[in-house]
Amino acid sequence: MEDFIVKRYPERAIYDKDKLYEFLDRNILCHVSFCENGNPFIIPMIFSRIGDFIYFHGSYESRLIRFIGSGGNVTIGITNINGLVVATHIKNNSLNYESAVVNGSGEWVEDEDEKLRFFESLSKKFIPGIWEYSKRPDNEDLEKTAVVRVKIEKFSMKMREGDTNEKEKYDNLWSGVIEIKYNYVYNGEINELPDFLKSFIKFEKN
Amino acid sequence: MEDFIVKRYPERAIYDKDKLYEFLDRNILCHVSFCENGNPFIIPMIFSRIGDFIYFHGSYESRLIRFIGSGGNVTIGITNINGLVVATHIKNNSLNYESAVVNGSGEWVEDEDEKLRFFESLSKKFIPGIWEYSKRPDNEDLEKTAVVRVKIEKFSMKMREGDTNEKEKYDNLWSGVIEIKYNYVYNGEINELPDFLKSFIKFEKN
């Protein structure tokens, strides 16, 4: 675990598994880091968590999928930026954020029920209600899709929130936090949408 | 370069340096992948690009900063999600996104003018106008801050945009794109803000 003990700003560290899982479950994008022949690689991936595993899907030809499936060790990073912390000194500007880093080794998921549970978990995170609304994968779809999972063996989280910690303000300049909000927007006709989307999105005509 | 040739969905690949730089310059967060003793690590970092280099700053104690400063090879991933592509089949749901992966080796930045240019570049990307408004770093600040840079030696980009490619629609279900918009929001009194922030943010009282 030593590698996963946060050394910089340790007061921002979190080692609570429930908090990790809650954070993973409201994110869909991660970056996966892996090494081959000592060289670092990084690939953005969509993911879903079930139990103590992080699941990925893709093609059987995909290099990362094959790497994970064959037991490869990966480290996964997920970060949300929630705000810009404006200080009076340029050097004290900061971001409010949440981040998690997870490490573990992979394996193939062959069982079709488990593959289906992965699709269910991922799509429920994608948009609530879409699993109930849409055409689900059949046996042929599940066979064609490569699914792998990584056991969550080590992890750490960090977060920063709140105002600037600036002790010395400069020249009465303004300081404070600008929040970042993520909105789901649809530009078309509201009435044509199914109900699960109406409650999910914010309408904004251009 | 072979490692950086996109094999999956090659039609989504971009190898244009101007497009890469434009993309880097409107992002502030990346994930840095590196290997030590064959093990993969990932760390979220804020960055700025000047010329053909990606700059990072931090503490002289930071493991990643020291790794990059001493010539370490890193691969950097940056991804934006721009939309949710809703298909009629669960298996055809997708994301609209832009992503870049950059690889190169690092070095220390010791020159104080170059460190200052880094702070200028980063803060102009953080919030336009903040560099002109705020107290800039002095020589002592620059000395205390560790700055490193990575030469952009190899890169690849991918993007997906537009509607679902679904050929076979299921049961007349709805399909289309839900956009994701990022808004800067301030919850306080507008009048107390300096001008550079008034034009930057969207006001939204809770």
C-alpha cells in the first residue's frame, strides 16, 4: 500500500471504501495507465463498478482489453473538477476537485449473465431509465463483446473543497470560488423525447 | 510512432499538431501515466502548453515532479466528454468526446523567466483576465515552485461527434444526442465581482 499513501497535502486524502464506491458510481470516464516493456501508456475508458471490481468492455482486438484480460496490472485515475478557486495571488489559485486512483490486476469476464449485469450497470449510470426503455443485448451481442474486470486491490482518493486558504490577501483584490456545473442539454423538441430523458436533461434551445 | 497509431476506430483519429495544440490549450486537467519498476502509476495534474512542451508545477518533494525533472518518460491523457449518444439498442449507446494522448520525456525548468511565462500561460487558461488582475509571483515564489516540462514527442488524438451510427433501429424507439455543457457559476452577489469574472461566469443563484 505504501505507493498509495498520499504524501502531498495528506489532509486531502480519503481512504474510505464507501466514499470511493460512491465516487466511482457517479463517474463514467476514467484513464487507465499500464506499462509494457517499461513504457507508460494511458487510455481513456468508460467503466462501471460491480462489487469490488471495475469493468471495461471493448473489442477482442483491443490492446488494453487483451492486456487486462490476460491478468495485466493497471492503475486507474478518475478526476472531477468542481470549482475554480480564485486567490489574490496567482500562485494561490487552485481547483476544487475529487479524484480517485485505483490499482489492481485484471481478468476476462466470460459468463454471459455477468456480461449482461455489466451492461445493465453501465447503462443505468449512463442515463437512469435507459435500461428499461431500450433494446437489451442478446446472446450474440454478449458473445461479440469483450468484457474484462479489474479487482480493486489498492486505492486512494483526494479532494479539495471550499474557499482559498490564502492568509495574506493582496491589495483588497477579490477572492472566492467559481463553481463548475455540468448540464445535460437537448436542443430539439421536448415533446419528441421519452419520459426518462425529459427528467434527465435541461432544455436549452439555441 | 507505431504505438501511437490508432488501431480501433481509425476513422476517429487525428494527427494534426495544430488541432492537438488547440485542444491542449482549452484544457487544464490531464492524467499523467508513468512506470516505476514496471508498475503503472497515474496522477491527475494541471498543465499548460508553451511551444512544443507541456509544463507542470508542484513541490520539489513531489514524486512525479522529480520523476519528470530527472528525464522520466511519461504519457499524458486528456479527454473531454461532449455528449451522450442515445441509441435504440443498449449496445450502441456511445459518447461524443475528444481525447489526446501525448508521450515524451521530461526535464527541469530552472530559468525564472520561463517559470514566470508558465504561470502566465496557466493562469490565462484558468480564467482570462486573471493574470492582469492579480498579484504575480515574485522571485521568491518562482524559486520555491518546482517547474518541469515534457517535450511533445509523439501524440495521437481521437474524437467522436454527431448522432448514433445505428443502422437498425429498434421498435421505433427514440435516438439522438444529449449535449453536455460546462457552466461556470457564481452563487453570490454579482456586483462584488471584478469585471474579468463578470464576463466569464454564468450567474445562478441557488
